[in-house]
Amino acid sequence: MSGERPPGAVQPVLAGVVTSIVGFASSFAVVLAGLRAVGASQDQAASGLLVLCVTMGVTAIVLGLWWRMPVSIAWSTPGAALLVSAGRHGGGYREALGAFLVTGLLIVLAGMSGLLGRWLHAIPVPLAGAMLAGVLLPLCLAPVQAVVRFPAQAVPVVLTWLVLNRLSRRWAVPAALAVAIAAITLSGPWTAHVSRFWPVLTVQAPAFSAGTFVGIAVPLFIVTMASQNVPGMSVLAGYGYRPALRPILLSTGAATMIGAPFGGHAVNLAAITAALVAGPDAHPDPRRRWIASVTAGGCYLGLGLSAGVAVSLIASAPPLIVEAVAGLALLGALGSAVQAAVADPGQRDAAIITLVVSASGIAPFGIGAAFWGLLAGLGFRALYRRPASPAPGPATSPPAEPSTGPAPEHPAAVPAEIPAETAAGERAGLRPAGLDTGAPGRGDA
């Protein structure tokens, strides 16, 4: 009998700390860029980042303690990128808050009724991936543009990311962010209000308009469900955990609605960081890994207090430097989205149209480009889709020739952000077991 002591709570606690730091550092710049793009002031952006950390942390702690499973919660990084592309609408920041509130309501309704979920699954995966790719593309171009316009600051950031991406991919973006912070600090004095060390919650009454409903709320709901909640469930299923989806949607949707007046855009299941707390690195015993997700939730509460400093620092930097770090963080998501968009040759043309229009930045009638991209792709697909071949007739009829139309729709493959180690178990379809019906949770892999 081996005298080696089994690992205790230290390993999952450390995994939770690493998860929260990686999740926060790798994408908070995207969140701040999105909030500023829709009209938030510096204080309002800090409030939004703080309330996201608080709602994420509380939700992760409650769900982890309830199920004793590593349910990792995050903000919607693709959703924040969507805000950058959507820009400011006529009603300003208050209308953006209204769109956040509606997004949370749609998530709650998706949990209460399967109707919205069926509508979401009716969107072809190539088009959903193309819409996401179009949303991410402008931000992912920022590192290239920054290297040309601000070489002294941007080149060290990009080089750091390249080296760490080869040696330790998990730390590539946080290290690039650290180099960016150093470059910003050394380049000159902070011009922001450094007295705002602690973030202050700012609250405004949300406003509502048809333009922000169609241009922000609906695409934000689709992106959050398709590239966060669904992949998050798939990651958990890949490690043997099957929590019911309905309580997760109800809780994250409610958290989004609570945080909306303070600037929180969307709370959802984590996708990439879900693997950090659900995998064997968190603990050899699957029944102990929930400690990692609960620890991560607690750490997010603490990280939220740094929102004021983060916003003050970023406000002192050229916006393109901030967008460059965000673009580096989103390159992996862009690659996955493009792969999903072009995987089906029969729908590739419609997907490319969706991508191009979504990346164009147009906003007719105050409605963002993501909606028009999806509409253009669906229209092209409907216009050029060939009817299915007729069924074979009586025995005397000649056999039907193979169809030359587009390939039939396959079950939706996960369009974004699935770790390689779980991909093999998810090739059969988008929805893991228990996604709609909510199979009972399990604590064993």
C-alpha cells in the first residue's frame, strides 16, 4: 500500500485561483472596450466590470455548492465583442442597458420554455459561426494595426503573446496584458482619475427601443447561447458532469437582469475556463472538483474590486492597444468560428455572406451589422437552397440519382471555444446529453 497522501483541498483551490485570474485577465479588456463602445463613461464601465464579477462569483458559488459540481460561470466575451461592433445607438448608454436587460429576460425565457431554444437550434451552425466570426474579426485585426501605429508599445505585447502561446498557451494572454500594462505605465503618466481606486456602482434606468432590441439584445442572446452556454454544457458533459440546463439558464439570466442597470451585459456558463475546473488538473477525484469552481467564484468577487484601477489604466492607453490585447485573446475563438462557418460546403456561400456583412459595421435603421449578417445569410440560403430529391417510386421506376444540392444539415457542431481534450466526445452534435431535458447531475466522471 502506497504511503503517498491523497491530494486535499489545496489543489482545487489553486485551480480555482488560476481559473479566475486567467478568465479575468484574458478578456476584461474586451468587456471594457464593449461597454465604452456603447456609450459608457469611465465610471460606468468600471461599474459594469464590477457587477459582472459579483454576479458571476455569486452564481458560481451557489451552483457549485448546490450541485457539488464544477459549474464555472463567466461573462460573455463574444457578447462584449459584439458590443464593440454594434457601437452606440441613438438612445446612448441607457438603451444599451435596456438591451442587456432584454438579453437576460430572453435567457430566462429560454430556461422556462424550450421554444426559444428550438428557435436557436433552428439557426444553421455555419451561419451562427459566421456571424460570430464577423463580430470578432474587427477586434482580431487590432493587433496588426497596433504594431504599425504604435510599434514601441504593441510589438513587445505581440512578441510576448507569440512566445507564451508556444510555451504555455494558458498564460499567453495574461502575460501579453502584463507587458501592455508595463508599456502603458512607462510611456507616460496616467491621464485618468487615479483617485477612483475603488469602483463605484452606477445605476441608470434602462431605456428600450426597437433598434437596440434587434441590433444588440437578440444578437447578444444568440451569441451568448451559441458560443458560451452550449459549449459550456458540452465541456461539462465531456468530463462526465450533466447538470440540468434549466436552473443554469434561469440563474444566469436572472443574474444578467440584476446586473443590467449597473452595466453588466451578460452572465453565462464558461467555455474555455470550464475545462480548468472540471478536468483532472483541478483534482484527481471528480467529486472534489466543485471546490475549484466555488473558489473561482470567490476570487471573482475580489477581482471585481480592481475594476476601478483597471479602467483608469486602460483609459490612459491608446484605444488600439487595448483592442490589440483583446484581439489576441479572441484569435482562438475566431478560428473556431471560421471553422464552423466553412465546414459544410453546401452552406459555405451563405456563411461567407453572413461573415462579410456581420464584419462590415453597417447599422441601417440603428440595427447592428450582426443582425443584418444573419438575415443576409438566411435569405441567401433560402433563395439558393435546392429542393430535396423525390422519394423513389414503385419498383418499376428507375432508381433516383444522387442529389446534387447542398449537403443536408448536420447536427450542430460546437461552434466555438471547446478545448481539444473534450472535442472527441462532442463531434456527434451540439447538444450534450441532458441539454434540453436536464439530466440529473453526476459527481463522477
